[in-house]
Amino acid sequence: MKIGAVGAVQVEALPNLAYWRRENQSHHKTARSSLPKPDNHAHAPSACVFTLFNETPNPNKTQVPLSSHSTSNTAYKITDTTTRLSTFSFSFSKIPSPPSSMAASTSQTLRLQRLRNASLSLSSKLPLSSAFSVSLLPRRRAATARPLVLVVSAGLDAKPTILVAEKLGEAGLDLLKDFANVDCSYNLTPEELCTKISLCDALIVRSGTKVSREVFESSGGRLKVVGRAGVGIDNVDLAAATEHGCLVVNAPTANTVAAAEHGIALLAAMARNVAQADASVKAGKWQRNKYVGVSLVGKTLAVLGFGKVGSEVARRAKGLGMHVIAHDPYAPADRARAIGVGLVSFDEAISKADFISLHMPLTPATSKILNDETFAKMKKGVRIVNVARGGVIDEDALVKALDAGIVAQAALDVFTVEPPPKDSKLVLHEKVTATPHLGASTLEAQEGVAIEIAEAVVGALKGELAATAVNAPMVPAEVLAELKPFVELAEKLGRLAVQLVAGGSGVKTVKVTYASARAPDDLDTRLLRAMITKGLIEPISSVFVNLVNADFTAKQRGLRITEERIILDGSPENPLEFIQVQIANVESKFASAMAETGEIKVEGRVKDGIPHLTRVGSFEVDVSLEGNIILCRQVDQPGMIGTVGSILGAENVNVSFMSVGRIAPRKQAVMAIGVDDQPSKEALKKIGDVPAIEEFVFLKL
């Protein structure tokens, strides 16, 4: 909506305008036009008066406004209709009220990049009276600039503004409106979102809105919280959020029961061919013999991922008379026993199951975890339900398994690409029951998610610690600079340690030892402990661990982390000498990682700013924690380094570091090899087949 002009320069107000007024100085006429009312949920924090002048403000001269506009939290677009803008610069300065007496603008100037079109969107979010001094410059060097000033006089308001970009339950909106001004603007384009965001302190989205780096950059630092109404945060750029000091929170618990119920619904519908029989009857057929199903009673259900949803599915399956087993490295054994579920290894779970229900997050460790190799280990005629994430199944491999009869049926609520292609072989397969990601789609779940995310966002805006925060808070620059390499070391030691745990062994007790010459009061280990927790939990979980939620997340999973400090003699110039991580009461994939006291033990140091692994079990090594690592226990004899190096070289796998630690000459040794790429299964098998190598393990960092 055009609200004023200086020559060919136009000013337009974009969203939710209360009214606009244009004053024509030559004819002394005023035109007024009514506009659509703002959204019912949009509450104006303050009235802003925008005044457009035809020259740079002069403190000794009263300025005559060419147009004025009164509204609230509104974005404006300034356009030069006669030339393509090559430079658009503006500066900010505080001005007294009324605007007619303002002083000249002399504060810093922000210069934007060259424009590709003839318009530029501005969003005003300044809480104090301010002036935009704007110059519009044509590309031709001979052309002169035409200055104008857009004066903003804004009233003060203590309430923050929350933008709700996708539909949210009324109960959640009511909670938000009690605390803040709420603007419900749905179906925004990326450009519209970037335009509005600088007026907002918080943003709430579901899965349909992409909160990209551009959104955070456009916020100008005002955006403090992004709330994801649901579990997954794939649509939020977490790195950009953290860089811009914005906390991201989600709502991970409210839809638990809804997802579990949908899993059971698919389980029963698949077993009795409900969807296929329904389509047959509606097509005018009556094929009772074709759609004979199978009973659930007495069958074995393997629940892969025994978190909130997985455990609820297990409860309901027990009620249907099924025998339930589960695999989850972090599942507390006592919780599983309480509902009569046995925790087993991954291979045991998939080989014994008549039905498999997936409830694991999509991580690098779980991506395509059901593939040709794992399908080959399953009982013929197994049936699979997935209400978790589409990417955990190799969809091409599943189609082959269905055609071969290894998998009798599949019921899928999620897919690798959503919506899936119309010609998807998997969706169109007669043995597949498909639903369009309905796991959380119940009225009760939607209201619950709305309340949970509203409480999280309001709490975060109040400065309270958010247990559902999914990104790391900003750390003071001087602390981060000093601890940065040790933060990286801590996370990677956690990742190494948990990958050494054998399947089925629940991680319950972790001991972290810090060796430092500094006094305890001079070394705050909370960030280091959080990063170790992050490394232990994130590889096989959908939870994002940070300084805010680390202790809460560990406690929730029954993970007890104790810390010990070793005070060293010497200079306290470096904050730490080494960090050691031990996991007790578990079995290891790599027996040599077990210390003499029976725990998995890994230790690391920072050398020249780079994290290094320096101890595995009782063996000393020295390998940079970059890329990935292969650990081999071998008989100490000549030629071993060359043999393994040749195997990797033949596969074009580059070796970055190699270190050997041994007990004594010609005895046992551990070789640690840093590799840039992941070797093929064939290459790893060749390494394992070398006669002098007793065991090996490949670890991802």
C-alpha cells in the first residue's frame, strides 16, 4: 500500500496496516483510505509515526512532511521507480519528539550490497524515536543523489512480540497473549518472513516454515527465541541460531501418546489388511479369502528405540498379548523390566522379531539402518512399522525385501522425501500401508504441543533455563577462545567412548577426569561436561545437548556422570593437561579399550590447538581426532603398518595419522589410524583378515 512519494521514490507499508494518509502539498488535499483490519491475534505494542521528508533534516528549519503514516510493528518498502538502485544507505539517530525539531543524523551508517531490483524492504524495530536518513543513488555516476528522511517516532512498550507463523492451538495462543503481543501471520513467503522478523522477539513454527540463516540475519539481533511446535528441528538452521544468540526450543513430549497410538493403529491395520480390504470393497469387490490376516497374540514385537514413544508402543503391545523385546543403548533396564520388556542387541532384535516397530531418531548412525544387509538377517515374513523418521529405512532395499518375501508387509507414516513421489514404488506397493505423517495428528496432541511450546517460549523470553533447548547458548568470547580446543576434545572423547560400547550394553555410569594445574575455582567444567554428555548421547538420540539441558538430559536417560580433578604441579597457563572418560559396567566392541579396572577408558590432550587421542585402555597412542579412526590390536611385528596402509591405499583412503602403542617389543600393540574417509566394508574385512590383527574397530568422529 503506497503511503507517500518524493518524486519517483515511493514508500509502501506491507503488512497489517491500521490506516494510511497521504498529504499532497501542491493541492493541500488529504486522502484517506480504509484497509483490512489486522489479524485478531496481532496486538500492537506501540503506535509508530512514519514521516517522509523531501530533504535532509535541518535543525534550524522546520521540516514539512510530505506524508505520514501511523501504525504498529509494520515493515516498509522504499522503491525508486525510475532507476535501478545501486546503493542504499541509511543511518540511525535518536530524535526528540515531535519530529519537526529533530537534529541532524550523524551516527554510524550501514551500507548494503548492490541491489538486483528496484526495491528494498526495510523493517523498523527501534524502541526509541529514530530517523532513517536515506539516499537513493542511480547507477549512472553523473546522476545526483535524491535524499529523503523517514522519521520513526515510537512509543515505549515493555511487552515482547511473538510471531506465530503456523497454526497453533488456542490454548497455546492464550498463554502467549497473556505475556506478549502475538502476531499470527500464516503462509508467509521466505521474503515476507525475513521482512517481518526484525519486529519480533520470538518466532513459533511447525514443520512447514524454514527458519534459515537469512531469517536470523534479517532479525538484526532482536530475535531471541525460535520455538518448534513438535520434535524435529530439521527446518531450523541451528548453527545460524547459535551464532546470532538465538535459543531454539521444541516440544518433544506432548505428541508421545498420539504417535504411539498411530503406531499401534498401523500395526493392527497391517496385520489384518484393513487398508487393502477397504479399497477392495469400495471398488465393488468382495475378496474375503484374499485378505486373510495374521494374529498379534503370541507374536514377538521388536521395538527399535525405547524412548518415550517406543516405551508407550511396548505397553500397548503387551496389552495385545505380544511378546516385546527392545533395542536401545540408553534405555534404563529397570524401566524396561517394569513393563516386561527385555533389552537385547540390535542383531538379536531384528532376527527374532515377527514385527518390528521403529522409534529411533534420524542420525548418521541410524541413517538407512534397515538395509539389504539387515533385511537378510531378519526372519522371513517379518512385518515393519515406521512412525519415526523416513531416512532410517533404505526404501529401495525395502522394496526388494517386499518383492522377495523377506518382508511380508510394511506400514509407513514417514518417508525419506515428504511427500513421496507420485510414482513411488514403495508407496504403490500392494503390501504397503501408507499414511501422510499423521503420528502427531490428533486434536489432543495439537493442543498439548501448543501449550508445551508456548510455555517453553515464554519461559525462555523470561530468561529461565529451558529443558527443551536444542542449541548451545552463547558463551563469553574470552572463555570460548580459551576452552575451544578442549570443548572439541571433550565431545569427541564422548563420541569415541560410546561407540566402543557393545550393543545391548546400557550406558549408566561415566567418570570424567580433568588434569589441570589450575585451582578448582579457576576452572569451570560445566561446558566440558555438557560436551562430553553431547558426545555420549547425540550419536544415537534425537536430543540436542547443550550447556542448558545437558544435566537434565543425562538424568532423564539414567546416565550418571561424575567428575574428578587431578591437581598438577606447574604453570596454570593452559586450562587442562588432559581429559579422561571412563564408562563402567559395560562390554566393549574393542576389548583393548578396557582398562585393568574393567572400564572402557579413553584419554585425550590438546596439542598445538588440535585434539589428540592419547590413550585407549592401557595402551598409549597419539592420533589427531580429525576425520575417523581405526583401532587395531595386533601382534607387534615388522610390516604391520605397511600391510594396513597398503589395504587402505588400494581403496584410495587417505591416512592422516598413524600411531602404535605397545606393552613391550614383540608383544601386543594397539595401532591407531586416522583416516579422512570411511573405508568400504571390503577394506575393513581385509584388515580384519590380516593374521596378526586380533581385533579392530572403525570409529566415526
